[in-house]
Amino acid sequence: MNKAICVVGCAVILLLQVPGLTTRSIGTASEVKHGGKIEVKYDGFTHETVMSLRKMRISCAGIKDTFKGACVSMMVNLHCRGTQANYVNYVTLQLVFETKEWDRGHPTDQRELSVVANNETMRLGQMKLISQSVDDGLTETLGITFPYDAFKKIIQAQFVEMQVGQSRFALREKNLDALRDLSNRVVAAK
């Protein structure tokens, strides 16, 4: 009788468990909201704490009027001096462009990054080529470093559009939520 009650009790417990709950890492709830993966780690070589939003897709619907069938993704890092996490020195942004057309890269003179946050246009500077590969198509990674104050303007905006050369695209709500979550990891941001 006791074995039967124990077996039924275990079966009920197993059936009542919510599927999909795991204990992967702290911050799983934030991943569910926006789908981005955020990491915080100390880099002993540069003596800084780096908060990173790993590669997150922005759009695969093509880039307005330029790249048809292209995908664009972003990676963002907040760099804090030493082991502290309450003051961001600078921000690095990498944009990854993927297209089936291998000749549709961004020439050196078309790598200027402009960001429109609500109605304010910020010219953040010339992006540098990080990597480029030509396999089934073209995959190009461009990067830039800019001040944390510009990043705060981006995350406070309701609408954000970026332009690199002729490539223009808007961040989705999930992208902005992930960037806000990344910024919330900064303790008492200045």
C-alpha cells in the first residue's frame, strides 16, 4: 500500500512540473523576455569587467532598399575598469551583415555609423572591418567603440534606427529590451 501511494505521489509530482523550467543560469528570466544572452566576466589581460550581449539577430527581412535577403545581427560589450561594475568606460558594438550576394560588402568609404534615437541623430564614427568571409555568401563584421552616454540615449529611446553606409535598419523591441537589460547590469550607472 505504501509503495502504491509513493508511486502515485511521484507520478503526480512529475506530471505537475512546468515544462521548460531549467536552472541554466542566473538571468534566465531576462533571456525569456528578449531572447538575448548576456554574460559578465572579468578580463585579466585588459583589467576590465566586460558585460556582453552575445550575437542577437536584428532583422532577416532584408535591409531597407539595399540588401535584399540580407540578415543583420549585433553584439554589444560594456567595458568597466577593473573588477567594478558601476562605471562604464566605453561601449563596443559589432554589426554582422550576412547576404547571399558576395559582392555586397561595405567599402571603406561606406562604413560611417549613424544612429537615430527617437528624433536625435548621432554620428558615432567610422566602423572598422573586424572580419569578412565569402562562402555561400558574404558575412561581414564591422565594429566601433563609442561613449556610454551615447549608449544611454539609445536605450532610452522608443525608436532606434541605424545606418551604415547605404544599409539602414531599425532595432526591434526585443533588441532594445536586451540592450536595456545589459545596461541594468551596471550598478548605479553614472
